[in-house]
Amino acid sequence: MKKTYTEILIPIVLLCISSCTRMQQYAAVDEPLNTFPDYSDVVIPSNIAPLNFHIGRDRRKCMARFVAGRDSFDVYCRNHVVIPIRKWRKLLNDNPGKRLTIHPFIRETDGWVKYRDITLDIASEAIDPYIAYRLIEPGYEFWGKMGIYQRCLETFDETPVLLNTMTDGSCMNCHSFCKNDPRKMLLHVRAAHAGTILNNNGQLAKLDTQTPDHVSAAVYPRWHPGGRYIAFSTNKTSQAFHSANKNLVEVYDSASDLMIYDTETQSIFTHPLIHSSDRLETFPEWSPDGKSLYFCSAPAVEMPDHYDSLRYDLFRVDFDPQTGKIGNKTDTVLQPSKTGKSIAFPRISPDGRHMVVCLSGYGTFPVWHRDNDLYVLNVETGGLTPASELNSAESDSYHSWSTNGRWIVFSSRRMDGLYTRPYIACFDSGGRFHKPFLLPQKDPLFYDGFLQSYNVPEFVSGKIETGIRTLERIVKGDATGVRAAENNQ
């Protein structure tokens, strides 16, 4: 005999009332739970994927109650708190700028126990919906499988942009975007099918940027904000290994210069101020107005004998976007070499007010140096302060600004000292970073078994739509050589 609607509904209501009654009867202890990842006291964007986490206890029943404003929902689980994405989105979208509190409960032998609350803040500012990064095994002398991937930050969707299994095992690196625009992108391919792959508003090309006047093909690209020019470094890079040093790997340059590619004339030009034989110039960065080119430079020393005496300072030179002319003098922005430090990876905020840089004891490539930390330069005052909220005992580097300048993503080895993992942090309107949080995954213990590093995470304002097979075809095609401009300055 079929049951009526009322007969079906009453047991469900009674079950809900019973459950609520049981949860009202609990003991409370002022102790934090051992959770991973640690999301306490962080500021999150309103469009981030669910912050699933693991409660480090035996497989007992758990419950997490999420509360923001007048909205709330409960998640019942065993150890893994997997948050329903629809409920999570609604909670965040309806409560920007408010506090999010997570009330954790554990079912002990004598009843429910409530532990110390986990609190977060929901920012009013959203984050770019995507990041792009390279996944690679820890880099030593040889590489294996690698690829450039994009991850939607609003979900857990990850898709490959290009895989080296499709390009005869070539190395690929240095992906870069013009103002976070997925339609203006480039990346480098090394070894098999070498060349620079340029996507300029859907116009795809493969460039051979090696010229007789430069020690190598182009690397470390930075797009001019106007979109016409791309500054590159050209480097003679080597890798060495320490047998008794806290920094196991040493990557260094024995020669390097800067050059600029003009996308309209398909030519490369440079200037003696950024291309000299007695100095090493590298890591270019444009100001948001496009009128200044920042770069790191150090006196050339004999390598590798004096690898630990190589220290870079930060310089700036004028640039005229209308004529493509470089100024006639350089300005010294920072001289950390005077205090026994070396600077790398200058990245300026979209509003031009702040720059985040890497500082370590010496050398070119700080991602391998455990003492490397992130610092914030106030561009207007020249004040330099450590980004203490972001730094750890391991190397923190590969930082990138969001389009609105309110978020930064960077790579850190803090979890185990071996693999770089992506962390995101809020940068508030007062010029202060907040505690970073690990890029959320559907499985909160994902990183425990993932044996690849995240290199160069870059914010992207939308999905990269260029098909992977299209990129494969471009990579395997012939490269077009660029010419050295006759007006090298």
C-alpha cells in the first residue's frame, strides 16, 4: 500500500529534530583541532573553491557547521570535511566582507564534543578565476614528464595547456601573460622543437629568438602593459649540486643580458644599459604605465668559482612606448648587495605602488635557496620591508599579482622542503599581506601523494581557450627567426 505524502514527511521531520536535539547536547573544550590544510585566520575571496580540510583523528564521526551572517549549513563526515560546492558558493556570495566561522564537532565515546572555532574572513574583492603553472618533478639534471596547466580557482577543474609528452619530451617553461589576459600568452620550448610560442590575440606564432648578438634564446618574458613589446632575458645558465650545503642545488648564470621584442615589427632591440659584457642583467619587469623598465643587475664574476659572491641589485631605466626608445641612464632602486643580499623576481602591483621581490644571501635563482624570502618595496617611498606574513623557513618565490592587485599567488617549499606548492594571500588596501592559504583541492590530503612541483603560478583573468592540439601543431612547426633591429640603441 502506497504511503501518503504526510506519512513520508513526518519521519523525516522527526529525524531532523532528533539530530538537532542531539547536537544541542554537547561538551565544549577550548582546544584547536589538528586540521589540514590550516585555513584559520585567513582572508579568502568570495569566489574561491571550497576549502575542504582533514581532521587528524581516528575515523570518528565529525561535523562542521559553517556560519556567515545569517546563513549556515552543516557537513557530516569522517575526517574529510568535503564541502558541498553549491552551499559554499551561496554562503560566500551572500556574505562578502563578513566573518566566516567554522564550528567543529567530534563524536567521542561519551557524546559530541565541540572544539575551538575556526575563523576566516570573506573579502569583498574577488580573485582571478584561473591560475596557470608548470607541473614538474623536482628539477635536477634531467626532467621527465612536465606540462603547463590551468586551474579554475572557483572549482577544482584542472586542464593541460600543453604537455611535453606531445612534443617529444621537450622542456617547456616561462609561460607569461599580458596583464593576466589569456589571449596574450607566450611560453618557451627547449630541446626538441625549441622556440618561443606566442599567442597574440589569437594570432599564433613560433619564434626563434636566438641571434648572433645574444648568448641564448629568450627567457624570463615580461609583457609591456601596452601589449606591443615583450622584455626578455637571454642567459647562459648552468646547474651544479652541493654535497655538503643546506642548498642542494645551485642554478647560476655566467652571462646574461636583456632584449626587447617588438611584436609589430617582429624584431629584437637592446641598449648598452641593459646589454653589457661586464654585468649580468636579468629578470625584467615593466611599470604599469609602461614608461619604466625594472631589472636586476650584478657585476660579472668568474663562475662557478665565485657563485656565492654574486649579488644582484635592482635598477630602472626609462622607456618611451611611442617610439620604443630606452632612456640614456639607469636609476638605482635598491642595493641589497651592500647588506650581503641578492635581489630577484621583481613583480610590481597593478597600481604601481608596491613591488614584491625575492631576497636571498647570494646568487641568481633563489627558488633553490632556503634563506630566500619575499619583501615588499613601497615604490613611492622606497621603503623595503619583509613580507613576514608570507615567509617560511623554506624558499618562497615565484610570486604573481592578481588583476585587481588584492591577491598574490606564490610557490613555497614550506610543507616538506622539496616540492613547491601554490599559496594564495590577500593584500589589503592598507598595503599589508594576510596569512596565506594553500590552494584548495577536492581531496584535502591531495598534496601528500602528489610528486610534482608547481612552478611559476600566474593569475589569469579567464580560461586559456587555445586548443592543446593547436599548440602541439605550432610547437612542431618551423620557427620564424626574429631579426635584430637596425636601430639597436
